[in-house]
Amino acid sequence: MITDIHKGDYGVEGKMRWELFDEEISVGIGDNVDIAYAEKCAEALNGLPEETVNAIWEAAKKYCLFFIDLCGDEWDEWNEMSFNVTKKTPAEKIKSEIFPSCLIIDEPEDGRIGFHIECNCSWESEHGLEITILDGKLVYLGAFESRGAWDEFAPNDEWNFVNNV
């Protein structure tokens, strides 16, 4: 599943196809991570449950609406989206505004499967978007902060758009 595995500038790197987006993305494999575990993470990414995929769309829509509101009157000059997002926009439509670039696999803990994905998004070009998955569940979606699956995620963190989805 992971191809072109090699030692790169930032450690072990490779490529894979994320079927949800039908895109080839980079894979960054952390120190002390064996390829067998990295393959399990890649398989888990391509086998995300429908509930998790729907949670990604809902949280991404929340993030987008929050950012539009945060920008206020300046949104019109910064807007690079191909359509207007409103509360009535179907959440899955936000997929077309997300551009995944790298699956990041950190050292495993407790035999669990966890990883995060760096993405660009058309509504927040400076900070992008990060999706963090632990055991097939979405645990973080927000600006890219390199939030690995083993980080703490407070239920009242207003910058984690998984909260209250």
C-alpha cells in the first residue's frame, strides 16, 4: 500500500493513494516506526468507517464556517472557495475544498492505530487543516498544529472542530 519507501530529508518517506480523495499523498514515517505498523495505518486510513468520514465532513464544515465568521468583512477578499458555504450546505460538499498532502505516522503506543493527515484547504491557506485519527475515530480536526494521535484533546477546545459535531 505504501510505495516508494526511502530515507528522505525528514526521515523515512513514501507515497500512498488515499482512496477517499482518489489522491496520491506523501507518507512520513516517524523514527522508531516499523513499516508493518505504517502499512496498518495506511490501511486504516483507506478503511475509515462511514461514521468517521461523515464526522470529518461535519467538523471541516464547522471549521470553515468558524473561519468565515472570524474573517468578517474581509472574507470576500480572501475567499478562494469554489462555492459559498452556509449552515445549509451539505457537509460532504466540503470535500472538494480539502486537499490532502501527507499521512504522518508517529511511534505507536499500546498497540493502537493512530495517525494524522496534513491537508490544505481553500478557506484557510495559511494554517491549513489537520485530521487526527485514533482507532478509526476522528479525535482532532482544525488548523495544522502537528497534533498526533497520542496528544491530549480537551472536550472544551474551541479550536478542535470535532467537539460538538
